[in-house]
Amino acid sequence: MTDTGVAQQISIFRSQINNKRFSDDSLRILESVLASNDVKSLFQMRSSLKEFIRSESLSVIRQIAAKPVDQQLSVLEFFVRAFAIIGDIESCLALRYEALVLREHKSQIQQWLQVSHLEWLNFAEQSLESGFYAIAAKACDYALSCLGRNGVAESKTDEWFENLQVTEKINNLKNSALTLAASHSVQAQTAKYLRKKTAEKSKLQPPTCKKAPCAASKLYRNGIKTHNERKLKASQRVQLISIESDSTAKFPCTKQSVS
């Protein structure tokens, strides 16, 4: 695709989003735009489109807050897929989490929206792998809540053992997420402390003094000074001799005879 064709496709995609056309066609346009072979231009396009989709998603989600839940979920799913195509994992997981929480809350009235513990577990694992430990821990809490809500204690023997294993897996995943979150927090605080101490240390350091000239440089300058002084004295002696010669020539000495 030529640069002109890419620009046209980007313009069409932006127009689709601005006109609230959250369809598969819009996603196919986005995919075609990112099929460019020019690495530099692809990076620039990806960055620009990422900012555009982030901005539009926030605006649209606010606008549909009062819409029916199925419409909200449809829009969230569209942006989840768009962020996945563009490679924005953080935004993709954030909107997936919003969609799951929305379903969880609305399922009290509409049971068909109920989120299974396996959905929460799958989301928790992906969040942990992507480095979003706090969200992973919350997803684990939701997964455990789902298991408890479904009456694990009243399950048959085989189901009971299976659910027990799943519960153990979720708890282990949650502990790992919390440990990594705490470690990440400590590392961030340590880095901040070290930056602060470095800044304080630089303020307390005395101003740097000029370096003393090295011995060789000093000897060289002294040698030049001595040489110049010798030339000056020699020149003065030459001038003195010349003056004396001139005086002798002008006023010659005459011997007086002794009578």
C-alpha cells in the first residue's frame, strides 16, 4: 500500500470511529493500515493511532454509561479488539476488566451475564504475565467469589476435588501477584529514594576548583620567561655599546704634550 493509500485508510478509520461505527469493517481497516512494511512509519502510525483510540474510547465509554448493558459490552468489546490489534496491552486488559466487572454487577438482575470463575482465572493469568499484578490479584478475588457463589461445598465428590484444585491454583496465583506487586512497589520506592539522595548529595558538594597547572607546563612557561629576559638584557647591552661608540666618535680624546 502506498503512503497515499495508507493516509486514506487512516482517515477512513478515524471517520468511522467519530461516527460511532464500531464494526468489524472498522477493525479490518485498522489491520490493513498496520500491514505497512516501513518500520519507521509503522511505529509512528501505531503511536498516533494508539493515542487516538485511547482518547476516543474514554469519550465513548462516558457517553454510553446510561445505555443498555448489551450495547455497553458491544462497544467495550470493539475497543478491546482495537487495542489488541494496535498492540496496546495495557488498555486492552483495562477494558476487558471493565467489561467483566460490568457483567458481574449486572448479573444480579440478568443472570446470563454472570462471569465464570474460569473467565476470571484466565484474565488473572494474562494480567500477571503482562505485569499488571494488582489487577491480577483483584481478578483472583472475583474468581474465588464465583466459586463460593456456585456452592462448592455442596458439589459432588469429583466436582468438589476439582474445585478444590482450582481454588488452590487461584490462591497461589493471587499470592504471586501480591508478592510481585509488593516487590515492584519496594523497587519503585528504592529508586525514588536513591534519586533523592543523589540530588541532595550533588547540592552539598563544594564547587569544583580549577586544576593547578601541571609541572611540565609551569617549567615551560618559566623557560620562556627566562629566555625573553636574556634576550632583553642582550639587546640592552648591544644598545649600550652602540651609544658608547657614537660618543667616542664625536668627542675623540687628544694627548697633551709635556713641555
